[in-house]
Amino acid sequence: MDFTLSDEQRAFRDALAAFARDRLAGDYAGADRRGAFRDGLVREMADMGLIGLRIPTEHGGQGADALSTGIAAEEVSRADINAAYLILLPSLVAEVLVGAADQVQRERWLPAIASGEALPCFCLTEPEHGSDAAHLSLRAQRDGAGWRLSGEKTSISLGMGAHTALVFARTGEQGARGISAFYVQLDDRYVARSPFEDLGERAIGRASLAFDGHPVGADALVGGEGEGFVRCMQGFDYSRALIALMCLACAQQSLEEALDYTRQRRAFGQPISRQQAVVFPLVELAAQVRGARLLCYEALWRKDRGMPHALEANMSKWWGPRLAVDACHQALLTFGHAAYSEELPQAQRLRDVIGLEIGDGTAQIAKLVAARHMLGRELAP
Ligand SMILES: Cc1cc2nc3c(=O)[nH]c(=O)nc-3n(C[C@H](O)[C@H](O)[C@H](O)COP(=O)(O)OP(=O)(O)OC[C@H]3O[C@@H](n4cnc5c(N)ncnc54)[C@H](O)[C@@H]3O)c2cc1C
């Protein structure tokens, strides 16, 4: 494996670092307080090509590889992990659409996603079916040439603000084979949205979406009937590595800020950086963050080469968010009382990364999938 970034990837990373520092970091706390991004952010990120990173160039996107998209999500997350969702969600939805939709559908849907006019959400979880998504019950029933969607999705990131949704619905028998995917223009006459009051990630937010016979055309079906669950899991094999990178970027930022603080803060007549008890935990976490980041890069690098990457992505999804919580927590403690408030970003980062220990699959589910790859389905838990 060669993880040396190309000149192009390095230039891209530098440009994004500048954007994150100059245009995102200053509003990280403000967006959290408002529960909304500042006006114009979506447009700005779309104009930079960030929302359509994974969308092919012929459909208005950047046609970026998975690793470059991961680097982008990382750089943006350093300043604002919520803004990185504006890379994550369109990338995940586009992943499924590019893989499963036909040419006519791709031409109709993808340019609007890339331009930010059709911000998508990803609707899998239901009140009674979270980890056990294969048994979801939201129903798609045939209605003339099209379908009607009835049932509730919950815990949907960007659920209040999204214009479109990739909805996983039951069209057939119980279990994974009876699930199909639909790409839907959300019509609020048929969807009742209710927001959550969350611990973190408030700018992106989560919502429940109750579908009440929402009509969709025959051409809303993505791929064949019964293909939805497999497409969803293939998408997760990608998004789980991105999510881990987003969390690790928060960890990296907090660790750097904490180390910097140890140089400046004096106690007992010397900088606290002179205390092993202060610095060694930060060093240990920094080493682990580097290791975990490489695992994420490996998952994306393998994906870019068409190699199996589910094991690496699921390992990353357990390790990255967990480690980020530990690192953000340790960084917060390093600042003492000053970080136990919203004046510094440490507390918000900790609140934000905890959400991604759950979102897109919990640690237990990520380990379960990894175990299946290591042991085989019959012997795994
Ligand atoms: C910040 C955030 C963003 C989210 N965004 C989205 C989104 O955009 N779209 C979407 O569809 N969903 C989203 N979710 C929902 C998320 O994917 C689910 O919450 C998650 O899959 C777990 O489902 P659950 O909460 O119903 O927990 P449950 O499935 O009820 O699990 C409860 C607990 O039991 C454990 N558990 C369950 N089954 C097993 C098992 N077989 N072995 C071991 N442990 C098990 C779980 O790990 C968990 O700790 C989001 C959640 C959060 C917190």
C-alpha cells in the first residue's frame, strides 16, 4: 500500500484546511446554539464541489475517489463535524444511486444533489428497527404505476432540512430480501417531520419522518425490487470509514489544542507540559489516532481499487468514534475547568462525536460485521 498523497490530493487538502479554518471554525459553536448552519453555507460548499465530491463529473460532480473524499471529510471535520455531514450524506446516497440507478435516473437526480438543490437524507432506522434493520416495516405498496410509502423512519440526520430521501421500504417478504430502495422528493403534504433535541450535532440535527401514503412514481425505485438492503450495506462499507475519519479529525484537533495548552499553562512553577501525567495520555491517544486513521485510509484505498473493504470499514467504525470520544474527553480534562463550558470547543466536540458511536451502526454491530468477515457467518457471534 502506498498512502503517499498525490500532489493533487495535497493541494486539495491544503485548500480545504484553509476553507475550514477561515469559513467554518468561527461558526462551529454558533451553529450549535442556533441548531442550524449559517445562511449560504450549503451553497458555498456546493460551489466548492464538496457536496458532489463522489458524483461523477458527467452528472455535475467532482468524480473524486473515496480516499480524497475521506480527506475532505477529515479537513472539514477539524473545524466543524456537522458541516462534514454535507459531504457524508450526499456521498452515501450517491454511492447507492451511482451503483444501482439507471442512466435516466442518474441524469435526473445526481446534478441536483451536487448543486445542493436536492440535499438528501438517508432513511433506514425505524422506531422498532434500528440495528435489526433487515426487519424494517415501512411499507411501499403499489398504487397504479407507482407506489405509496407508509410508516415511520426515525433518527434521520438532516431529517428536518433534507429535500430528498433515500428510503428503504418493505416491498416483499420479511427479512432483507423484501427490502427495496426508493429515491424520493420529500413532499411535506405526505411526510410529518419532528425534530429531536439532541446532545450534539445540533446543526445537522435528527428527525422522525412519518410517511402517510407518500406517492412516488415507478421510476423512484432504485435498482431492482428486493435489492435495497444489500445496496444499503454496501453503502455502509464506505460511509463507516468516512465517519471514523470525521471523528478522528475532531480527536486530532482537540489533542493538538490540548498539547498547545500544556505549553502555555503553568502550575507549580512550570509549564504543565513538564508533567508526564499530563502529556503521556495525550501522546498515547495521538499514537492511536494515527493508527486508526491509517486503518480508515486503508478501507478507502481498498475501495478505490475495487478490493474488499468491509472488514477495515467496520473495524474503523468501532475504533474511530470510540477513540475520538476518549481523545476529546482527555483533551477537555487537560484544559481543566476552562473546557467545561461552551467557551472552548472541547465540550461540543465531545458531544458531537458521541453521536457517531451510534449513528450508521453501533460499535457492537460494527464488531459483529467484522467478526463475520474474520470467522465466517456460521462461527461468528
Ligand atoms: C447521531 C445519529 C445520527 C443518525 N443518523 C441516522 C440516519 O441518518 N439515518 C438512519 O437511518 N439512522 C440514523 N441513526 C440511527 C442509527 O443508525 C441507529 O440508532 C443505530 O443503528 C442503532 O439502532 P437503535 O438506536 O434502534 O438501537 P438498537 O438496535 O435498539 O440497539 C440498542 C443497543 O443494543 C445493542 N445491540 C442491538 N443488537 C445487538 C446485537 N445483535 N449484538 C450486540 N448488541 C446489540 C446496540 O449496539 C445498542 O447498544 C442515527 C443515530 C444517531 C445517534
